Amino acid sequence: MVRPVRKAVFPVAGLGTRFLPATKAMPKEMLTIVDRPLIQYAVEEAQAAGIEELILITGRGKTVMADHFDHSFELAQVLKDRGKTEALKQITDLLPEPGQMSFIRQQQPLGLGHAVWCARNFIQGEPFAVILADDLILAKPGVLTQMVEAYNEVGGNVVAVEDVPRQYTNRYGILDVESDDGRLARAKGLVEKPDPSVAPSTLSIIGRYILQPEVFDHLAKKERGAGGEIQLTDAIAKTIGTVPFHGYRFMGERFDCGQRRGFIEANIAFAMQVDDLRDQVIELLRKYA
Ligand code: UTP
């Protein structure tokens, strides 16, 4: 019996340099797809997967995110007075239970591994999930729900993976695969951003992880990896041999919303899922094609 995943960490302290100036004063996780910010999609995905505690690792723009998930008495009152019941429901439905969401300042953007390490005292020796909200995934059920199901079978560390064209291996953490049944790939190694000529496979890690707390032993050493940053993948790689490690090929479509193309594509794809928007989107695309 594997230990349940009850906590999720949302690192939202990156600089978002690929999407400046939009991300100058606000975290990229507040960028909006159709009608809600990326972080809201991520939180909803975690809640649907049974996550009870949500830990946001913030940098700049902490206030806007805390406000988004907090009561807004004034706005709620105005909506109530004006009889805008649907709008009122939209802003109250997204509120986490009191005490369910915590915020930790990363203080310095030293890398994803460092951001996750900042959550160590909240995790307290349990397995936990990490969700990178800028990797938005259109999937039913949500990808974390799919991963929890896979994790319940194999335990250990489970990361979401997808095949990428070989020329792009230098953008991702890449698995060195030992065995692969098409859904779960057991890995014997992991390399961060390898050159296409030396990449051990084309199976790349995307922004969803289920991790065992042993990863903190390695993150604590604060070793710098690719790009001079403290890399989460380096710490995961060091646990291979002591903790089982699997890549899970998720069902769904991923959009890298940390840059323009993925953000625009996600807006189109998610709008096409909304009944009263679909036809309008098609019409608009025709108009501007
Ligand atoms: P990225 O690799 O996308 O980096 O981070 P970035 O700085 O956010 O964006 P670019 O590349 O400069 O455009 C992956 C995830 O890790 C978080 C980011 O917020 C994002 O969710 N992160 C990254 C942190 O929380 N802290 C860091 O120090 C670095």
C-alpha cells in the first residue's frame, strides 16, 4: 500500500522572462486562459485529484495571487446587490477551505528545485505533488488524477512525460528508460536539458510530479545544475536506486503557456470547449486568417 498524496506544491516564483513584458509585475501563473488564471486551473486539477493542502511558492506578485483565492467582501456585496448570482458563484466557488492554502516566499529565484525545497517544512516527510501551472493540460480526467492512479500501482516518484522531437531534448528533463509498457516507463536515469546528440531518449518531463520526501535530502545540498539553477530533476535523479522512478504518459493535450504560442493556442483550445464560445471562435479565426 503506497502512502497517499495529500499535499501539492505550486512553484509560482519564476521570472517568466520568455513572456515579458506581460510578466514584469505579475507572475505568469496569473495569465488568463479564457476566463481564469493559470493558477486556478492548476488548483482545480489538484483538488479534483484529492489534494487537501495547497502550497504556493511565490515571488513577485504574491498579493494578487493571495487576493485571487481570498474572500472579496466588497465585490461579493456589489454582485449580490445587483443580483448577479452567476458572477457571485464564480468568485465564491474558487475559494479554498480556510487553512487549506499556504504561501511561502522563495525570496530569490534560484531555480525550480530551490522553489520546491522551500516547501520542505510544510511537506513533513510525506509524498507530495508538484504542479507547474504554466504547463496547462486539457485532459479528462485531469492529469494529476491520472497520475495518482498510476502512483497507486507503482509508488515512488512518478513524473508526467511526453515524447518530444529529438531536436528539442535540450529544453527538458529527459528519461533514461529501462523498460516501457507504453503507459508507464521505468527509468534508470534522468538528464536535464541534454543535447539531442547525447539524449538517452526523447521522453521529456513536463510540469507534473508526484515525489517522495527523499528528494529534499538532495535539494538541501543546493547544488547548481543546468543554467546555474538548482534543478528539481537533478535531485530526483539522485534518488534513483533508492526510490522507484516512473514516467507516466498522460492522456491529454499540453500547452506551454509560459510563451506566446502556447498561450494563444491554449486560449483557442480551451475556448473551443465552451459551448457558447465555440462558434464565435471559429468565426473570429476565419475573420483574421
Ligand atoms: P521556468 O523554467 O518556466 O522558468 O520555471 P521561469 O523563470 O518561470 O520562466 P522563463 O523561462 O524565464 O520564461 C518552471 C516553473 O518553476 C517556477 C516557475 O514559476 C514555473 O512554474 N520557478 C522557477 C520558481 O518558482 N522559482 C524559480 O526560481 C524558478
